Amino acid sequence: MKFAAFALAGSSALEAPDVIFKRMVEFAQEAEELGYDSVWFAEHHFSNYGYIPNPLLMATRVATETSKIRVGTAVLVLPFWDPLRVAEDIALTDQLTNGRLEIGVARGYQPFEFRRFGLDQEEARDRTNESLAIITRALSGETFEYDGKFNQIPETTLYPKPYQQPRPPIWLAATTQESFDISGQYGLRALTSQSGRPISVLEEGWANFQRSRETYPDAPHEFGVQGQVVVTPTDEESRTQMEHFLYQSRQATNLRHGHEHVVSGVSEPLPYEGEPDLDEMFENRTLSGAPPTVIKKLQRYKDAADITTLSLVLHGGAMTPDTVLQSMRLFATDVMPAFR
């Protein structure tokens, strides 16, 4: 199993952007020192939920301050990008990072963001499919044309070509059977989120992934899982951190369902119907606890699905940087070796 350190780069305390971005660089440097395989940055817009509207820029910045760790986008929200332009940006970023780039993509889930870009979220799936068709062909280096519903491209060849050949690895965020089938159709890796969710969601996602690979046997068999992680010397200390992951779950759930309350860029973590309590968060919805407890929980994940990459969500709410660093270190030294 490979391990990725994921950064949403939000701030419940409304910290200054330079503080957040400096922390992201230090986060990546620490991850490299500890032996993580990659570090990933999210794309979000117009609120303190996430400070990074363009994770390709963040990846490039981090690559200049590190030497070997891979840098990724988790995820580029494809309906918000011109597909030909983002293919160019991906190729350039891959060149500037000397081939250390990983690309995660998705259709997006926040009505709040779609409205501000003047986009109909009902078109997100079609826009994403069309973007994938263009991006994968453009990054292949072939000369191509495209005539679609949203894009009409005359004969075009991408320059510069990406550093990695035939292209950087591309991961599609997927949960439904349809999404996993699309990842197979375009030859993409699959990444599913387990953050704040019970293991039944992982079991369903794994079943969907397996069916997709029966249909598309030549597609990559990499199956990535993202989960919330906090590792502390004792289980009791990890329990005290669950309020921060619940904060994150409240924000994400309300933004997903269009129930957000955002004022002057500040997203309020409103409670939502059916939300888990803190004990449920600890026991069944996060990889949290002392190292032996986290090993047992991750083994449950591993028994449920053949996970090739685990993306660790290491921060939520007002969790302190010291807590995050301690968690990163304990996971790397006391948990990671059991799954390498």
C-alpha cells in the first residue's frame, strides 16, 4: 500500500493565506521526510472551507521545496476548467515538477461553487465526460479534433507534452457504479472517499470498482481510498479530536446538499440531520486512535477492499498543527510499516 498526505487547506480560524500556504509547504516537507509517497491538495472556491482554488499552482510551489515526493491534485473540478487549457496546465506542471505529478479529477459537488461560476450543476456529469475525452487525448500527444456539446476543437496538438509518458497518472473520484465505469472507460485510476463514512460505503465502492474492471479489464487496477486519520499516543487523546472531523463533515455535507451558510466567505458548520455522534466518528468513521487501534481499523479497510493507495486526511476544523504533525509522525513510524 502507498500513502498520500492530503491537505484541504481550510481554516476555521480564518488565518491569513500566507500562513496557510507556508504550512502547506512545511506539511509536504514533513511528509517527504517521513516517507509518504505523495502529497495532495484540494480545489475549492469562495470560502474558508479551502484556500486553494488552483491545486496545480500549489503542487508546483511544493515541488520547488521538496526533492522526491510526488505532488497531486485531489481534485481538479473539471466543469470549472476549459479542458484544453487545463490539459496544457497539467503538461506544464508535470514538466516543472520533473514528472512528479499525480492528477485527481472529479465533477464537483458544491452547488455554492457552481452558482458562482454560472454553471448548471445538472450538466456536471456531461461536462466532465467531455473534458476527460479531450484531456486524455491531448495529453497523449496525438493531433486530434473534437466536436462535442460544450467544446469544438479544430485540429490541435498539445505543446509542451507532459514529462511523464504516456501521461501523468490520472485518478477519478468515484463512488457510484457509473463513476467507476467512466474511470475504466478512460483508463483512469479510481479514488473513493471514506471520510466520515461507515465501512459499508467502502464495501459498496469496492464492489462497484470490481464490476467496472470486469467491463474494462485493461484499465488500471489502482484503487485509492481517502480517510480521516488522527494518531495519538492513546485512544482517549484521539477521541478528543473527533469534534474537528465532525466540523469538517458538517461543512462538507451542507455544501454538498446546498444547505450551506456562507457569509463573507465564512462557511458555518451547521449540524445536519442524521449526523454521527463523536463516539460513532471515533469507532466507525475515522482511522483514529493509538497506533495499535489504527492498525486494526486500517486492516478492516484492507479486508474490505484491495487498497493500493491510502490518502490521509490529517486535518479538520480547529485541529492544531502540532496535533497534525504528531499524527503524521506516529502513522509513519508505527502504522505504515504494517502495510508496506
